[in-house]
Amino acid sequence: MSKLFEPFTLRSVRFKHRIFLSPMCMYSAENGFVNDWHLVHLGARAVGGVALVMVEATAVSPEGRITPYDSGIWSDEHIAAFEPIVRFVTRWGAVAGIQLAHAGRKASTDKPWLGGAPLAPGKNGWIPLAPSPIPFDGLSPEPVEMSRKELHKVEEDFVRAAHRALKAGFQVLEIHMAHGYLLHEFLSPLSNKRSDEFGGSLENRMRFPLIIAKALRSQWPEELPLFVRISATDWVKGGWDLEQSIVFCRRLKEIGVDLIDCSSGGLVAAPIAAIPGYQVPFAEAIRKQAAIKTAAVGLITDPWQAEAIVSQEKADCVFLARELLREPYWVLKAARVLGVKIPCPSPYLRAWTS
């Protein structure tokens, strides 16, 4: 019996199995509005059988975007754009989730396939915000160190975005605290040099991310799950690391976070030996030492590999990203490889049974 294809329940939400679509930026929105591209991209993975469709990093404010082309949910007008996507995804048996994000000092850049260079104010860009005035790299502008007023505004932005996500019909909310974006910037001593209660000690560096998590857990319905994506390590000596992540995840569990989506890196340039399953040990360690459910990510491409991760209790589920870009019907193929019978969309039955 496949553990990977066993149902998985968090609070009142039942996932038909444990293969989830990871949030991946498409850089194809206009003024934050998702469109037909997102409907087809996300809908295809729902038709292909994933249990959770997680919408890409969705900015809680215009200045929280990585690029001017990011998905956004900073106004009530954005709700209607998400509704048909949620309906379609749900119609095909997947749970609809959304990742809320603020890019911090990594904001205001061009699309990756156009070079990803920083965009200056007046040239489709803006001045980024950050815990401390430390640029992301040698090409990036110096960000503005956030005042208490700006911290409070970001908290309100996240809360309002969560309310809009609920109105759009999403059942899972994920807070992006990874990959060098704003909340990760507060956690890491490499990017947070503040001298107030939000910087310095681990307790202080965790303070603002925990405020955001607590605010969203108090506003998100009790019956619906809340996820947090973290970078478990910066891969740099003196930076954020697994030991600190475990402490942080224990605190997130106390707040009522249901699952940790365990990624890594993104804060600074670092040598990373990206081999298949290279991030799985983070999910395993956090699951055991923080006693919280986890998802494993990163170069998970083979059905037997995914089955082993879950069946050996290294994680409770897996998030697939690039493999599902290459193969939207990976779940159907994985079921065949593992000898599991799962429903196939009726229009595709002849292709999968002949």
C-alpha cells in the first residue's frame, strides 16, 4: 500500500493524497491580477491529479512584489481574478491554496528571463523595504530600513490579504518566510542588523515573523490550515541555520501553524550541493525535533523517491515544482508506477487505459 497516496487531513481539510504543487512565480500578472495563463497553468496541474494547488508568491502590497509582474492580492478587486481559478481547481478534486508574500529587499526587479536586474524608481521600479539598509547584492539598491509604522502596515497588509484569500475561496494559506524575502530577512543575522527589539538575539529576530504568523492564525478560520514556508538554512556560516529553524518552528506550532514547508537558501549567494532530495533532511529534522508536520521540497522527481520520503516519515507530504512544470500529469504516472489506482479525468480515460 502506497503511503504517498494515502489521504492526508489537516484541521477540516482533506487532501486526497500527499503530492502538492509548490508555489512557483510565473511573472505573468498585470498590476497583480492573475489571468488566463494562471488558470491554465494551475488548472492543468489540478486535472493532472495533484492534491493541493498552491498559487505562487502573491504580494500583499505593490511594493512587496519581486517584479512588477507578480501576482497580487492587495485590493478587493483582485478577489474576482482568483475566483475562477479556485473554482476550477476545486472542481477537479484539488484543494486550492495561496502563498502570501512580501519580497523585502529582493523587490523591484525585472522578469528572470529578461535578466532579473533591479528596476529603478521611474523605470517601472521602486525602493525596496528591509529590516536593515543592506542591499541583496552588488547590483541592488540600498533598501529602506523599516520603521515601526511600516512594520505595522505590513502586518495589516498580510491580514487584509488573508481576508481576501478567504473570500476568493482558498482553503489553505501559506506565509512565505523563505528564499531571502522580507520575513526571512528578519530571521537571518546576515540581513537583520537592527538594534531595536526586532534585531540582535534570536528571540528578537523571530519577533516580527511570529507577529505575522500570530495575526494570520487569529484571522484565518480555525477549521482551515495555515502553512509557513521557511529556508531552513542560509548555507553560510554565521547565518540562519537548522538549529534556529527548529526553535522557530516550535514557536510557530505554539501559535497554531499546521505545517512547515521546508526549503532553504535564497538570502545570499552560497555554494549549495543541489542533489536529489538535498533538502529532505531539513524536513525530517524539523518534523522530529519541533514535533510539527512538514513538507519536503527540492529535486523530488521520481515516484519511488517521493514514496520513500513519506513512508519513512521524513516528511508528511511532498511539494513538487519544476518536475510538475515538465510533466503536469506526473501524479497519474506516479500512481501507475507505484501500482495505485486513482481517478483519471474522464476525457483522458482512453489515453490512460489503452
